[in-house]
Amino acid sequence: MAYFPNWRDEKTDVLVKAFLSLKNEDDVYRFLDDICTISEIKAMAQRLEVAQLLMDNITYNQIAKDTGASTATISRVKRCLDYGADGYRRVLRYLKEEKQDEE
């Protein structure tokens, strides 16, 4: 079943299609470099790292120490893991599967 967030509209559909059109890591780096600030990219990467650590049952204090993320950020990511759209879990599962396929 398709997921329809409340912020979805024609413009966000184009953005999603833009990401899906990218062919390789170089394309993604180039697109992210153009569309996001460095701070936005780093923040997204940090949240993904926080999600992985939370899924590994690492404590908030240890995550804050290891990543530099605020407890507010950690709490927000935790809330998404518990009650969100399952995006973090899906991405992290896909990455794990990809890594296993490479081994």
C-alpha cells in the first residue's frame, strides 16, 4: 500500500521522483550538494546514525557523546522509530541487506 504523508503534494512528488531518478552515489552527492546546505546534509546523516544506535539499544547519553546529537534530536528520532512512518527502519534494513550481499 502506498504511503501518503500529510505534506505530500505535486512539488514533493517531483522531489521524490528526482531522488528515484538518480543512478549512482555520485549523482546523489551532486544532487544533495545542490539542493541542501552542508548543515542540512550533516543533520540528516546524524539522525540516521542516531536511529541505528537507538535500534542497537545504545543509551541516549552514549549516543549524545558519540554523535554530538542533542537529546532533543535523539528523542525525535526515537519517536519516529516508535510511532513514525517506518522510514528509518526500512532504510537501515535495506542498508544492512546491501552490506550482507556485498560480503
